[in-house]
Amino acid sequence: MQRTLSILKPDVTRRNLTGAVNERIEKSDLRIIAQKRIQLSLEQAQKFYAVHRERAFFNDLCDFMVTGPVVVQVLEGNNAVDNYRTVMGATNPANAEEGTIRRDFAESIEANSVHGSDSAENAAIEISFFFSEMEIVG
Ligand code: GDP
């Protein structure tokens, strides 16, 4: 069993697609063991994406992430980190496989509907950014 941190981005909440994306998650052998809808501050978005601060898209990405509420989640399952990356699809929806969340829902490379941790180590860091152990019910 492994855990990963998922974020449904503001393009999902704006279009009322939270349930549609959650259906994809739950059909993929991943359990949503913690979930909350929050409005990120710009400071929180910049802190969360700090690894990308040198990238050209950093400011645009952080600005986008505060345009509306996000749903942050802890997902649990076998091989959850890699499984969820597969279910999400490629960063650029134009390159994402058929049937993936990003292929079917993303608006652009920036407004690409979902975030998923890229390693088990980062998952632990990202989960503790948003959740206390008490809020996670496996
Ligand atoms: P991920 O792990 O697939 O989410 O991709 P990255 O870690 O490389 O990028 C983080 C997030 O930054 C992506 O999910 C996109 O929302 C955004 N992003 C990535 N590349 C670009 C880009 O070239 N332009 C813009 N505007 N945003 C990008």
C-alpha cells in the first residue's frame, strides 16, 4: 500500500467536475482516504510549487492555482504514486493517452485538471503540507 497527494485544480472545481474526476480515481483502484476543498493563498501556492520557482511558468502556474478552490486529497492503493500518474496522463493534455483524466478534462498544459506526487518521498512531504494524520482515515 502506498499514498499519494492529489489536487483537483481550479479548472475542475470551476466546471463542477469534482465528482467526474473522483469517479475516474475510484475506478482506478485508488481510495480517497482524505479530502478537502480549500482556497489556496498565493503564498501557499508558491510554497507548494517551490521546486519549480526557476521555471518560466512558475508565476503563471501559481496565479492559476489561486483562481478558485482546489480539492486536495490523499489517495491510497497499490503503487499509488505511479498508478495515479498513469491515470492522470501526460502534463500536456495534447500528449496524454486516451481515457486519462488530462486527455478527457484538461483545458491546457497549465489548466491540466490534476496534480499527483511524482515519488513516494515527495508524496509524504506533500501530504504533510495539507493534512495532519488525524485527517487521514485509511
Ligand atoms: P506534472 O508533474 O505532470 O504536474 O508536471 P510538472 O511538475 O512538470 O509541472 C507542474 C505543473 O506546472 C503542471 O501540472 C502544469 O499545471 C504546469 N506546467 C507545466 N509545464 C508548463 C508550461 O510549459 N507552461 C505552463 N503555463 N504551465 C506548465
